[in-house]
Amino acid sequence: MRSYWSLKLSEVVFFSLFLFCGSAFAQFSPDKIPLPRRAEKNNYLFPIKPGNTALLTGTMGELRSTHFHAGLDIDTPGIGVPVLSVDDGYISRATATTSGYGNVLYVTHTDGNTTVYAHLDEFKGAVGDYIRKERYSRKVSETDLTFLPNQFKVSKGEVLALSGNTGGSGGPHLHFEVRNENNEAINPLTYDFTEVMDNVSPLVFKVALKTMDIKSRINDQFGRFEFSVVKNGSNYFLPYPILATGNIGIEILAHDKMENSRFHYGINYIDMRIDSQLVFTQTIDKINFNETRGILALMDYKVLELNGARYNKLYIDDGNRLDYYSGVTKKNGVALKETETQVDIRLKDFNGNLSKVHFVLKQSPAVIETSLLTSINKPIVTEIQENILKVTCKACSNENKITLWEKGKPITIDASYTGANQYVFLVNLQTLLPDSIQSCRGTVKTNFKDKIPSETEYKYYSDWVDIEFPRQSLYDTAFLELSYDTLQGQEFFTIGNRTQALSKSISITLKPKLNYFQSRNLGLYRKEGKGFIYVPYEWKSNRVKFNSRNFGQFTFLRDTIPPIITKIGLSTAAARFKIRDNLSGISYFEANLNGQWLLMVYDYKTGILKSEKLDSTKMLIGDFELKVVDQAGNESIFKQKI
């Protein structure tokens, strides 16, 4: 066999390769990845239990599903831990929201920075009283307030609030940020907090290799392939070369660790050398909040969407507009040499702990036949990678051709390679966008309708949908797939491929073919897993217009079931309820005591509503009423005399 991955290595061969990899690490240039510049003023106080060792549950630059993590997540033992101001300054902003940061305070300091304290349970002091009074005055549970420099001054070490679990928090902790004068998040660890200890190097799990053009191959195949690494201390390697040819993209699955912690963290610095030449660097030392969704270009979004793994690309797609790269000479993959290509990757956390990865790509020209293909379960399987459509067909004759139909015209192509009783065909979608694929196994409809450029505005029109793509709404060219179906009297509108990310919202206008009785309980929904997510929309002249940041399948559903209100506790001291809705979701809620508005605070994660009195000394006595309304206008009312 031609693939090194298919060889059954003896212990002697494996040991010699292990020694080879160790020597490769030793010979690799020891050039240091430069440490970030520490803050000039390092006298910030740690905001939670200063002087005690802290457990972090998240660090700045960590890869989240839709954004970069912008600060430190500091673990707290439950809620109610005092949150301290790290330096003198004034409270410049306070927000209380159901999602996102939840309850949060912003403190502006004399050095020009603003520190952010999020997921708070309770605001303390004069600002807490002011916020509560404003919520009652405006009769709103959510608010966003800004303050003048002399309105709420604070001193270093002053208690600002109590820690909590509000907003989008996954557990009790304090989310802490430092933002500069440009409102960019900078790494709080530049302030050398002695409470944070980190002597553990990043952990590496897998390397992924990806063919970047139609002529490229990995182990004689076109596609994306993952390889588990072998660990030796803080060094990682693939114990034998990978056969490859052409232009290859490299991705890595890794995260940082700290001692005595089960959590994983972000890796701030990555670089890659090809045959000792630096070709790629990535440094995440600050976060521009206007670009945080750009993480979808930094990671392999398709892999993230399909299995949740966050692979960091070590190449830069055309639509990647992040400012985290310098000295990059190989933007769209690595061009292999005629013999062997040595690949060395270094990953470093903020504290300077370093891990290295080494492997070899062995040049192997493309072949017509390979024994390495994995058998497919269907007669024909299609997959898009970059600009290439990969079509795999089970063999049923000696005919190694397929016919592609584009706008009524047939185009016959030969197989690119064969194996395992099947044929693989590669189609450049930039030059050919087939309507259907015909083989000896039958015909498959592709649903391709148009090619959408990534950088410019573009409008698509059809008999059942119009789509407007604003400038730079895509990270890469989209080969737009559209389909309209009806099932048991219900319309389904499939727009695009959910594994392709959108940078900005696109405007979609649906033209339903069925007649609908328009009422508030009729809603538009996007399918998400086994459920549906309500999509705000506008219905005009038998057309439905909405904005979406996701491709996917949309349909109309009716929500006729009102929300459910469950009493947890209702007394003169407090009111606590659990609310939930079966489909469209909670729109708003309102509580009154003797006809007077009563503040209720909502935790969407648990569905719990709890009261917060304007005057904590007064008891809840009289006629209590709680109304909960969902997005479809269905309402439930709970009444009880206290």
C-alpha cells in the first residue's frame, strides 16, 4: 500500500521514528514567540478575593461558538461574593438584561481604561439604589444607564456588587474585562495578577489536513482528514509521514490548561514554520467588539456546526478580515516540496508556557486508483469543500463517468480517482454549477441556484424567495442552494447550507404559495436541531420579510398554547415563579401588587422569575397579579391575595 497510515509498524520502526521526531524538535529553531507587553501600570487589584489563588473558568481570546471571549471568567463558590473595583475611578455605565452579560457595571479609571464586571447578582451602594429606582420609574426589568464622572465615584477595593449567575452565564462566576480607550478588550493578565497561576502548556489533540484546490490530495484522496497526535511532554507529533500533494491547509484542535482545573482556555499565540521558514502567526492580544463574529472565519465553521469541535485554521481565508496575523506568507495553505515538507507548529499561552507540534508531509503525486477510500452508504454522496463539489458514486459498471446538467446542457466528466468499488468526481463550482448529477446509479438534484460573491452586494430573485446580500456578508463565495417543499399542507423553505457562516445578516423575502389566515399566533420559525426558533418577521402583501444571520430551513407554525406559570413561592417576603413556553418563547411579563408595578427579574436559563422590591423593608401584602405573554400573543395570568 502507498499510504504510511496503512502500514503496520513494528516496535523497532516506531521507536526509531520517535527518536527522529525528538531530534526534529531539538533541531527546530528556538526563536522565542515574543511575550506581550505588560501593562505599564500594574497596580490593579484582583476583583475577587484579592490575595487568594483564583480558579479561572475562561480566559481572553478563548474560542467560543460565535465570538471570542473578551475577558477572564473567575470562579466563585456560588453567588454573593463581593466584587471589588480594581482601581479608583467612577461607574460610567450599568446594564441589567435577561441575556448576554446580565447585570453588569462599567468602571472608568484615570489611566483611560474601563473595567467591566458582568453576571452580577446584586448592585451595591448608591448606584444599586439608583438603578432600582430607575427600573421602577420606567417600569422596565431591563435597562441600560450611563453616568457622569462625578455621579458615582469609587475607590480601589470598594465593593461594587455581589457576584452572580445572571444573563448568559453557565454557572456562578464573575466575567471581568479590561477595555482600552478605543473600547477594545485587552488581556487582563497583563496586570500580573499573582492570584492566577499557570505553569501548564497548551494541550494538542488533533491535526487536520485539508486539500485547498482540485489537484491537491491527502493520502491519495481529496477532502479534509483528521489525525490524532502522539504526546511526549509538551511536544506532539505524528509518528509517520502523511502522503500529500498540491496545496494543503492545516488546522489544529487544541486548548490551554491550568493546574488543578478541569476547565480549558484560549491559546493566545500560534505560529507555524514550513522547513524552518516562518509562514504563519496568529496573536490574539486584544478584541475589537465590532469584529468578534469574525471567529467564524478563524475556525473551521463546517466542523463546528456538524460536531462542535473548534479547529483553529492555520491559513487565512479570503473573507477573514481579522487583525490577528502578521508576517503571514502562506495565506491559503502550504504548497508542498517535491520530496518532504517539515511542519512545525508552536502554541503558547499568555504566561509563556509553550507546546510544539511536528510532522512530515511526504510528496506523493495524485493517483488514479487507491485502496484507502471509505465505503459510502448511499449510491451517490455529494460534499462541498471550498470551491469544489466532491461526488462519490458506487460502481455499477465499468463506466467511470457522470453527466452534469447545467441549464439543460449535459457535460460528461471522468472520475478523478477510484477505489473500494466506487468512483470520485471533482467539479470546480466556479466554472460549472450543475442542476443535477446523472450516473449509472440514478440522478441526484443539487439545488444549486446561483454563485454569490463574498465581498460585494448581491441580490437574488426567484418565484418563491428574494435574498439581498449586503457587502461582506459572506466569508467566502456561496454556491447558493435553495429548495421549496410542501409536506402535509406545510411549506418548507430551505435557504443556503447551514454549514456556511454568515458575517452579516441577509434580508430574505418569502413568497408563500399557500394561503394563510394571518393572526398573531402564526409565526415564522427556523429549524434548529429537533426544535424550532422563532424568527421576527413582517408580513406585507402576501410576502414575508425578515433578516437572518443563519442559513437554514424556515417554515410557518401556529402557537396557540399560552405560557405555563408555576408558583415556586409567594409570601410577604418575596415572589418566585417558573415560566416557560412551548414554541414561540416568552415575549414579556408584568407583575402588579395592588395595581402597582412590581419589578420581576427573569433568568431565561432556568425560567425563574423573582421579585425585587423598591423598598426592601416593606412586605408584599395585597392583590398580586402576574401576566406572561409569548411571542404569538398567547397570555397567562396568575392571581393570588397575599
